[in-house]
Amino acid sequence: MKNDYEAVVGLEVHIQLLTNTKAFCSCTTKFGTSPNMNTCPVCLGHPGALPTLNKSVVDYAITLGLATGCEIRPFSIFSRKNYFYPDLPKGYQISQYEDPICYDGALEIELAEGQKRIGITRIHIEEDAGKSIHDVDIDTLVDLNRSGVALLEIVSEPDIRSAQEAYQYLMQIRQIVMYLGICDGNLEEGSLRCDANISVRKRGTEKFGTRTEVKNLNSFRNVERAIEYEINRQIELIESGGTIVQHTMLWDATVHETKVMRTKEKAHDYRYFPEPDLVGVSVSEEWMQQIRQRLPELPLARKQRFIEQFGLPKYDAGILVDEQSLGDYFESVVSKLSGKTEESYKLVSNWLMTEVMRILSERKIPASEFELPAEFIAELVDLLVTNTISSKIAKEIFPQLLTSNKSPIELVKEQGLAQISDEKLIESLVKDILSQNSENVEKYKAGKSNLFGFFVSQVLKQTEGKANPKIVTEILNRELNNN
Ligand code: ADP
Ligand code: MG
Ligand code: ZN
């Protein structure tokens, strides 16, 4: 039954901009200040207080628009979106309605079957409301620190066909805005908020079904779960003879259900009209050009490049580009390698994905705040690739790199850790071990082949882990299997 239906999803994503001050006043956007401290007559909505547009907000809007292939409107205006809410002191939100600053863009998402293009209908500027706090005691408290903070709303075309695609789309948006440095990408703290519009239709039909809009999706898991849930609910309702009503729903993350919040509001409910207190926004060709030149390489393009340029597996490339400064760190290490081979690149990737990322997540810091010089990892990998040290030794000296301020080469020299690759020496060690363990040699020859590992470990133990394991294995093989 489910297979007869196809889901149609469009997302509205709000991102909170990382500007220092609010959209229309000079109050700080600093997080964690005492309630209502970051306010002034403008963002408190006092009568007669006049808004002034923060130029950075426009800069960031153009930046995102260009990064997602949008057209940038040379002249756009603000509108008032009127509604009542306790945390909206003016009784309206300044937004853009008919002529959003950016429109007609798209971004690529990654799916198992390849890339897919999701259209972006529009990106517009608006201001945030304050916050109602319901859980302190019997009263509801209002904090207006967030009132007037700048947001961009990104509206997608209804091109998304499943919960997984919605997840990937949101993931791309998050990575892009973080790469652009315009939003911190934190879903849990509300810097990125997502509403999902969902409908279903019979496969093979063109006409869209009636949609519902689900709000309150404050984590990637909730986005996926809520959409999945709502698709199934709609299919079951239709199949049992019911009809979908265009409701605004809330996702209840504790019981994993969508619940009806209100019937869907229509644009005319908001009594949109042009904001009389602000002039329009003009964007010159020159300004766009400046921003275009500053655009960084975007995450998906960088991932492709990592795969092609360094021969990395897709999985590695995805992890390394996920956070921009980790990708930068990787490139910095690679540029300092003496041996520029795919084997070395893969080793660098392994070190970053294991040891380095473990430390970063323990300390909750980005790679840009990691103090270990990129040279040290490059040197460590060079020592490994040239078989100067074993991977066991490399793992042992890694923590010392963090505490001693000494380079891998210095540590290896100082502690005599260089790998023993001298065949004559290893051969004599192997012979000693075998003669000291003649009983086990008998057993091995009688068929207990798993004793091989025991002999290897004995030789390594003798040399404190410094014998080259490959050579040890070769010589042991020769000694045990030939006589
Ligand atoms: P509203 O302001 O009423 O929420 P919008 O025009 O902003 O309406 O559209 C909201 C979102 O709904 C867009 O992302 C759009 O792609 C999506 N959408 C429109 N129609 C449908 C539909 N039938 N099914 C699913 N999503 C839809
Ligand atoms: Mg909407
Ligand atoms: Zn203010």
C-alpha cells in the first residue's frame, strides 16, 4: 500500500545569523546574557522607535544567495507580518514578502544513487521574535534578548521525496552556512530551525496532495522521524477514506507523534503590508562581485576534490570536510608531507579520523583550536611510510607530541624508537626465540598454526615493539616452514 504513494516535501529553514548586532538596532546578539538585557526601544517595540537596517545582514543574505545559485534582486523591500504573540512586542515581524532578496536557486544533495538537485524558491531576511519561557513556575516569562536578531528564511521547492532526502538537504544547508561563516549551525540551540511541509500523492500522478506543515523539528533525528511519521499518517488516513486537512502540526518528540496545532494560516491572515519605517535594500553589481570573490569552496565540491586529488574513500572525504577547519587541518598536514603519495594521504586521514577527532570531541573544540602543529602529524606519517617506526610506536609517541613540544623525529631519536629492519639482527632474534620455545615449535609443526602469532609477539616483545613486523613475519615463515 505504502509503495503506491509518493511523498512530496518542501522545507522552510530559518537560520540565525552570526552578526554582532541585531537586524534593526545596535543591541548585541551575545548568547547567555541575563534575560532582557540585550534590548533597546527598537527591539522592545516602543512606539516611535525607528529601525535601521544592519548592513551585514544584507551581506550575509547575498552570500548565501550566491552560494546556492540564487538570483539576487537589485532592489527589495521589507514588509510587516502582523500577528499577536506575547514574545512579539511590536505585534508584527519585519520580514520580506513579495520580493525576497534572493530567489530561484538550488543545491545538490548526496544520495546513495547519486546527487540530486533541490530547488530553492526564495531566501528572505526577517527578524526573530523573543522567547516565552513556560517552565519556571506558574507564570510564563518573556525574554526579549532574541527579539530582533537577524534571520534568513530559506524556502525549498517541493522537490524532496522522502525523510532521508529532507535530512540530507538540511545537512547540506547546515554545512554551507557554517562554511560561509554566517550561522553556527546549532539545531539544538535553535540557530537553525526547520519546518516541514508534507503531502502524499499516488505514484504516477502529477497533482500535489493537500499538505500539512510540521513545526518544532529541533534535531536531525526529529526531522527524519516527524516526516516519516507524517507521511505514514497521511497515507493511512487517505486509504481509510479520510481526507487531509491543511493543518499546522507540532512534532511531539517525547511520544513521537505529530499533533494538530491550528488550521493553517493564510498569507492574508497576516495582513502583510510594506514596512513604512525602512527604505528598500539596493544591491549593486559591485557589492555582489565583492561577495562572489570571497565565497569559499563549498563542502560538497571540497569532498569531491578530496576524493579525486588525494584518492580518499568517499567516507573519509565526507568526514574530513564536515567541519571546515578539520578539512583545513588535513590540507595543511598533507602539504607538509615529504612523501606525497595516496598511501600517505590515507594515513593522514586515518590519524585525523581516529586520534585527532577523539581529542577534539573530548575537548569539544574545532580543529582550528587544536594546538598540535600540522608538521608533526606529517612527520609521523612520513616516519611510518618509510618504515622508520612501527604503527605501535607511532601510537605510543602520539600523546607525547601533545605534552612534550618535541617533534616525532626528536622523540624517536631521543628514545631510540626507530624500527629495527636489519634482517640479520631479526633473524638471530627469531632463532633465539624458536630455540627457547622448542616445545611450542613442535606443537606448531604438529598443526597448531595459531601459535604463529605467539612467536611474532615474542620477537616484538624482545625488541620493545621496534622490530619491523613485516620482516619478522617473513623470517619466521622461512624458519618455521622450511626446516
Ligand atoms: P506558506 O507561507 O503558506 O508556508 P510557502 O509558499 O512558503 O507557504 O510554502 C511553504 C513550503 O511548502 C515550500 O517549501 C513549498 O515547497 C512547500 N509546498 C508547497 N506545496 C506543497 C505540497 N503540496 N506538498 C508539500 N510541500 C509543499
Ligand atoms: Mg510557511
Ligand atoms: Zn535593540
